[in-house]
Amino acid sequence: TVSRLQPFASTIFAEMTALATEHDAINLGQGFPDTDGPVSMLEVARQAIADGLNQYPPGPGMPVLRQAIVADRAARYGISHDPNSEVLVTVGATEAISAAVLGLVEPGEEVVLIEPYYDSYAAAVALAGAVRRAVPLVRDGERYALDVDGLRAAITPNTKMLVVNSPHNPTGTVFTEAELLAVAELACEHDLLVLSDEVYEHLVFDGLTHTPLAALPGMYERTVTVSSAAKTFNVTGWKTGWACGPAELIDGVRSAKQFMSFVAGGPFQPAVAHALEHEQRWVQQMRNELQGKRDLLASALRGAGFGVYSGGGTYFLLADISALGTRDGIEFCRRLPREVGVAGVPVSVFTDHPQQWNHLVRFAFCKRDEVLAEAVSRLGRLG
Ligand code: PMP
Ligand code: GLN
């Protein structure tokens, strides 16, 4: 393995999922749902295969999907894109993220991440030979909030890009419009590109709303927005994502993407297009159910003695393990599958300041109620 990838030799998701399998534990580590997406969407994919849509689709993605993405963003956010030059279909959001960094950041330039950060950001920055600076979120009561002064302090003349993720994995924080406006102001003032990872854009609870960064003043022309069908339609295995933004930026993303995968899987594209057009009610219902699951897991963890940070979005909440007499989240997560039959993920692995975060464990609640109930009863044995 080359030296720049050595720190990323194996992901925490691979390690914890392997432990969960070995001990037959309930996997609340890796974030994936255990029920299928909308039936009509699955049927369109089946039909696409039967109809012979099994060869390379166009490089930027099938027109039907690019148009559906554009229509969806116009309808929900009032943002308009040219489907031919401002939308790129990718192999999940993961590829869009790597391709955006590889296609838009020069070696040696700096990329600012908000910590804890989704693990692929740091790896993408390393692959590009760029330099990362991580700005920790700060505790504000039960919420993890943006540290605007910290963000300002991390920007140097060599900074090229900010990576923002709202709703935020792993804290669940949904950034407020005021927080995002502060990001926008800094990005405009220092003329930075912004990679806005909005894969959880629909998974927002408690009456909060998701603000797309590209809709804020001065942001369209500097923002690459990334999203995916994975979390919106319960198809994490389809690896169908997209990047949207101004043509010059999407061209950079496309230049890298074409040599990573060339194209994304064909039969899934008309199916996701269909879902974007016809299954918004399904998404709302799923989101409402997810909020109930969040509440169920949060109250059970509190009952078992954990401190809980349940943000307003995503698949995840954070449990503070200090009340259980340990602050070593990595060690805790390595023994949890064997000792109680549940897997989680230590938050410190998503950070550059592990000692600040080691007492926190991320649990996913995107599971059937009976599975969550069993997980909760197992976790209760810890208390
Ligand atoms: N960004 C974030 C914040 C994620 O949590 C994930 C994983 N679900 C991804 C990107 C990757 O998405 P995909 O599975 O579409 O590649
Ligand atoms: N995004 C999901 C998570 O955060 C899955 C990540 C993965 O398996 N690479 O759990």
C-alpha cells in the first residue's frame, strides 16, 4: 500500500461489520436499512434488466435520471441546473466525493473538514495529495454545533475547499440556516470551493428543515452538491449517487470520475428516476418512521445509563459511554458485539483529535422495530 493510503488501510465499517457477523450481533454500526425501498422502484429496475438496459449507460448518467434529479431539486429547493452540463451520475455519493476532491483540488492545497467527518473525506484528500484541516464541532447542550470561529481560523491562503455535511454523519446535527450562512460568508470571503454532502437531505426530524448550501447567496457558483439514492430510497447497495453544480466544477468532477468507474450501473438509473418522480410520499413516510426509531433507541439508551446526543437527522445518534465507567470508545466497540451482541462505531475514528471524542459511540437506528427492540434489550444488560 502506498504511504499516503497507509492510515486508511481498513475502514471501521469493515471491522465492525466483520465483528458483528462473527458474534451474530445486531449491527447498529454500519448505517444501512434492513427493509427495501419503494416496490415500484424495484420493479422498474427489474424491468430495465428484462428490457436489455444492460450495457454501458452514457458517461454523465442516463438522461432520464439527470432530468429527474434536476426536476426534484427545482421542485424542492428552487435550484435550477442544466441536466446536460450540471449533473453527473456517480457510483454512490462516495465516488462523487472522491472525484470532486481529485478533480478540483491540487496536490498540496488544503481542504477543511468539519470533525467528526465521514471517513471517505480524509481518504479522498489523501488520495489527491492534498492536506486536511479538521475543525471540531462544539457541544451546545444536547447538540453538536458549528464552531464558526474555529472554521475561520482553519482557513489559510492555501485553502481550496470546505467540505460540509448536513444533516451530519455521525452526530445527526442538522445545521441551522444561520450556521450555513456563516459557512457561506467564509467561503465567499476567501473564494473557496465547497463540497456539500447532502446524502441525508430527506432524513430530518423534529420539524427541522434541510437548507441546501447551494441555495444561499454567492454559493451556487462555488458549490458541488452531492447526494445519493442510498439513504433516500433504502438502496445502499445500488451505489447510485450524483453531483450537481455549475458546469465548470462538474467538469472537474467528471474528468476524475470517468477514470474511476467511467459510468454508474445502468438498470438502477431509470429506477431511481422513477422513484424521484413518484415516490416522495414513500420517503416522507419512511422519514416519519425513522424519527420514531430514533426516539425509541434514544430513550432506551438513556434508560441504560448512556448520555445521548440525538441530533435532528440522519440514521445515527451518539451515546456517551462515560457513565458506564469507560471513556475508551474503540475498546468498548471491539468488545460490545461479543459481550452483548450489538455493534456500534467509535466516533474517534472520524476525527483528528481522538481524545476529544473517544467517549462517544455511534449507533444506527435505521432498523426494523423488532430488531431495534432486541438491540435495546441487549444494550440494557450493560446498565
Ligand atoms: N456521505 C455520507 C455522510 C454518508 O454517510 C455516506 C454513507 N452512507 C456516504 C456519503 C456514501 O454514500 P453512498 O453509499 O451513496 O456512496
Ligand atoms: N455511510 C454508512 C455509514 O456511515 C456506510 C458507510 C460504509 O459502509 N462505508 O455507516
